Amino acid sequence: MSKYLYQAAYTDAGLDGLLKEGGSKRREAVELAAKSLGGTLEAFYYAFGDSDVFAIIDLPDNVSASAFSLLVTAAGGARVKTTVLITPEEVDEATKKTLKYRPPGK
């Protein structure tokens, strides 16, 4: 499983729904959506600023992560940004890789 950070900004329709249902019901909806894709909701927070919601979700693969973002956005209640999260151990592995690369102009 891989971890993904989702940042969501509510649309006007999404805010109307939030005001009717409350925050806990929206968290439940996100949790059920993650489960339907074979994943789990690790964290869910509301925030001030450009993003209204931050969620960390464990999902089986990038296809599932993309589906989550696309389908939530298509539903019209929020605009979603997805960030793939990488563990420190994965970065350790990445630093041990060799790469043949030529910078521009060299």
C-alpha cells in the first residue's frame, strides 16, 4: 500500500453539504470511499487556508489514488489535489540508485 495526501477545497455546493451534514459525516464518506478502493483512511483534518481538508489515505496503487481524486472532483463538492507520500526508507533506496544523466548545456 502507498500513502497519498489529499488536499481538498470545497466548492459552494460542497460547503452547503458540509453545513447540512457536519464534519464527521464527511470524514465517514471519505473513509467509505477509501475502503471501496481497497484502502484505509489514516488521517482526516479540516484547516484554514487554501485547502479546507487534508486527508492521508493508504491505497493499493496509483490507479486507485487517481480514481479517488477524479471521482471526488467529478462529484462536484470539492477540488482535489493529490500528493504521493514517500517514506524515509524509500528515499534511502532512491539515494543508492545510479543515474546516467547529462545536465542541459554540458
